[in-house]
Amino acid sequence: MSAQRATIHHLDSGSSEFPKTEVAKGATLETGSFAPAPCMTCHDSGMEVVPGKGARRCHCRLEQQQLKLLERSRIPRRYENCTLANYRLASNNGSQLQAFNLAFKLVSEFPSVDRGLLFIGPVGVGKTHLSVAILRELIEKTGASCLFYEFGSLLKEIQNSYSPISQISELTVLLPVIEAEVLVLDELGATKPTDWVRDTMMQIINARYNDKKLTIFTTNYLDRRRSERDETLEDRIGVRLRSRLFEMCRTVEVEGEDWRRRFDRVEM
Ligand SMILES: [Zn+2]
């Protein structure tokens, strides 16, 4: 797998996006046709002949593979264009810069990375943006299998699988979550922490921990209490799970005003 990744990475550098179709001057571009243009490099054979070196997989097949990985990653449409390059740093926000740097480092060093990231912070500081950006960059650079789940939706899908009329089993839902090379679990702690929720979270996270799989979490719950009424992350997910996350991830606290609101204001 690592050899294949290295090849993909190597071939990617400098290769164009997609085979471009020539359009004659004055011609009208037809819309509504989605048939892919034939590949000018390999004429759709999938193999490219490199003079003096032999044959290698054509870039068009690698791009198709990346598209498949992106489709399977379940990145929500709302976040589908999030990259590291378009992560907007508020000025004078050291914690955002630190979060960005750690995301960048993880992408650069993957697969030689033994700990994931836990982004802690209020709504709107870009935790989900950074997490999605990591998945996208890893798919594009390494061909790793990546998966995104909002934790609450995952729990709902598991619950739905218990229904007698369900077409899918619990295992069908859980297997990709446990097996993905890199998993993002967004909004950890947002679901009301019943015993079942905690057991299920523990089961998923332990399975990934035992397999040494990389997981990136986001949560709105802080580790420390700011007021009497505040709930901490530990209150929401339990002591055992919080301490497991310490082992699996670097904790990054992202502070700052809600940048979505701030930038909306600027752009108006
Ligand atoms: Zn080709």
C-alpha cells in the first residue's frame, strides 16, 4: 500500500487536473453532457508508456480513484470545498494558527503519524473546516481511505439499523467507520450521553485505538468549566473515553470569535 501511495504522490506532482477538451474558436459549449472526454495521454487504456522506463498507470485512473475516495468519504456538501489553503485565519488568533499548523503537519507526515487531533472550541472557529481539509488533502496526496461522520448522525444510523424493517445491519454501518484509515468524528459529545451512547462511542473509539487508526475529533465542549452551569467534555463523554482520547490525539483548543459571522459582516 505504501509503495502504491508513493507512486500516486509522485505521479500527482505536475499532472494536470483532468483531460482538457479543445474548443474551437466561436464554438458553443454544449451543456448537460456528462460523458467524460477521452484521455489524451492513454486513449482510455489506463496505461501510459514512459519512453525508456516502461508503462505506468495513467494519471486519469488516479484521478478517477481520487474521485471515488472523495465520494465515499461522506464529506458534507456544505464543507466539500474546504481545504487548508482556504482556511481563514483571524488576525491575532494564535490558537487558530496552531490548529492550522498541526493539521498541516499531520498531512505532511502521514502515514508516519501515530496520534490524531482533537479540536476543542466554540462553534464557528473552523474546527470542521480543518478536519475536512485534512481528509481532502490526504485523499489527494496519498489515496488513503477517509471517512467523515457527524457523531450524532452516526449514532442515529446505528440505531436505525436495529429496526426490524432495516435493510442494513449494525455491522454494515460500523465496519467502514472502524476500518477507514482516517476518520473524522465531528461534534463529539453533542448527543445526550445515555449509557447506550457512551457504550457505542467507546466501542467505536476502542476499535480504532486497538487498530492504531488515525482519528480526528471536534467538540464544542471544553475541558475546563468556565461557569457552574457549563458541562465539560468529560461530563459529556465520561472519564474513560476522555482519557482514551488523550492517548489517541493531540488536543488543540481553538479560541476566537465566530469567524463565520465576522467574515459575513466583512463581505456584506
Ligand atoms: Zn489516461
